[in-house]
Amino acid sequence: MYQKPFANLSFRSQVVAGRAATDAPSNGLVAPIHMATTYTRDESYAYVSDYVYGRSDNLTLRDTEAQIAALEKGHSARLFGSGMAAAAAVVLGFDQPMHVIASSSMYYGLRNWLSGIARFGHTIDFVETTDLIAVGAAIERRPPRLIWIETPSNPLWQVTDIAAVARLAHAADAELAVDSTVATPVFTRPIELGADFVMHSATKYLNGHSDVSAGVIVAARPSELWSRIGMLRAELGAGLSAFDAWLLSRGMRTLDVRVRAQSATAADLARRLVIHPAVASVLYPGLPDHPGHAVACRQMRGGFGGMLSIRMKGGSEAALATAGAVQLWRRATSLGGVESLIEHRASMEGASEACPDDLLRLSVGIEDPDDLYADLDRAFRALGLIAGHFRDPSSDNA
């Protein structure tokens, strides 16, 4: 069973001690995986425990949910099969129809889904949520029931002031949900800043090993909306499997050490790449000249995350060629794992104003920072980007 962390422990100790479970029959240090999907009744046909059916609940899920809720300082959490399923459950939990305000810079999969929610009776207004005046004007034009922000936002890593938007949302009687996947509870706990819900694609940093697809919603308090979100998960069968919940719980035991190491390396790479002759600009909240740096310093305590993006002087062709020339960086989608990933994001998103085609998204892992930098620099040099004369490697085969 999940053990509530001691209140006087540091966050790092809470992450480990909070899952210091024992298996009662064996006294083993690691809790078992509860795989049962159905539960027996007594002679009067009443359930012996409060577990009914695996589609809606499971002891392993509850343990992992309690672990995450404690780290986020929330009331309770619910796990889903993916971050998209978790985010959709929040929107669909509202009465219909309703109006949503969302960050214009955000994960493209959710942005695309929100763009199509008119079929559910909802309306959506994408706003630059880093601009509080723009948020206030959008609320004035049409009061929302939900404001959804992502900070830092993927893939431009813009930073929205959570506390300020929370005040605007609550003044308009709206709920505020924050996608805090990149910040993680290591650096930001949105509920402490006024958010009503926190969402994570737990596939990413919470798990950290690229072997679980999961999403989680943490609620600041019980509510009718929170109950409906739980009902939706049960009715649609959108809950996480017991085995994946167990893997997620195991991954979170190293959350603090992983994320702090990744953030330190990302900051080091950002400082070195911003002066590299092949790079036009670096997008990273930890850089002093980043537009959101001051806000990030207030709400991201101890680090600025392991994600950054670089824009190449050679444009789209140079960006694609660089991704193709690296060796240590892996060419793959996703983020937050222990291995470093490089992605030409525009190739994934397609035509998008939010993602320039000269941009490379870097998910920093736990490899040696000097090796990661050297791999990028070697690719830049091989492509002639240092001298400013981009050499297209495909022309070698012409």
C-alpha cells in the first residue's frame, strides 16, 4: 500500500519514501501488482471491499494515484491510458455546451482535438496566454467555463503565469487546468498557484523510461466535475492498466534525480548553443533573455526543465540534415525519457504557425552533457554549418 510521505521530508525523499511499500504476506520491499479485474461478493451478494470491477478501479491504480496526488499537493488523482485521454476527460466532464480558452502554443495533438470539439457542442478560443491582457480580453468577449494552459508550452517553451491566469479564471467563475508535463512537480506545483486541475502526460517525465503510455489528472478539491470525470473514465474504460500503473510508480521513484539532472544538462546545452555559429536562436526558459524567464523564475523552483528547441540558421533543410547526422541523439517522437531525443517538429505537426520549419526540438536525457553537445557540434561541422555554407548530404548521391 502507498505510504503518505512525511511532511518534513524534502521532495526528493518524498518521491522515494512515498512508495516505500511492503507486501504484507511476504514483507517484500516492492508492492505486488494487483491484476484482478473482478471481485467476489459475500453470501448476501454484497461486495466485501469497495472494489467492483477492473475497468473502473484497481488497488495498484489507487496506490499510484495517491503517490502522484501527494507530489502535486492535490486532493486526489485519476490515471488514464494516455495524456490525451486524461485531457479529453476534463473537457467532456463539463455540461454541454461550454466555452474553452486555451493556450495558442501547446501540444499539437490536443490543439487539433480541441479545434474539433464543436461536434460536442463546445466552442474554443486559442489565446496567447503569456499575454494577460489578451487573456482578460478573451474572457470579456465570451466568458469560459474552462481555461486550459500549457506551461512551458510545446515546442516553443513559452511560459504562462499560472497564478495570474488562475485569478482571471476564478473571477470569471471558470476552472483552470494546467498541462504541467514539462515542468513536472519537481519544479512547479500548479495547485499551489491556484490551478483547479493539473494534467500530465505521464508517458513522459513521470515514468521517464519510454515504456509506459499514461496520463493523469490531479484535482485540487472534490467537486461535481471531478466526480463526472471519474464516471467518464469508468464508463469509457479509459483507465490505466494495473501493470502500467506499477511501472509508472516504479519510474517515479527516480523522478527527482532524473529531472534535476536533465534540467541541469538542458541549461548547459542552452548556454553553449545560444552562441554557436550554426544556431539562430535557442528557446529555453532558463536563458535570461527568454521572454518568459522572469515568470519562470517565480513559478519554476530549482530548474527550468529538460526541454529546449533550437532554430537553425540554415533553415528547414539544415534542421532536417542535422537531425539526420547526429549519432548519440535519437531521432524519435516523445520526450522526458532517460535517452536524449531530437525531432524536426514541423515534420510531425505538418503546416503549423506554432512550429517553425527551422526548429529542432531537443528532449535532454541523462547522458553526459559534453557528449551531447559534441554530437550536435560534430553534425553542424559535417554539414558545413559552422562556416555558414550548408552542404546538403543528399547531393553526394546525385
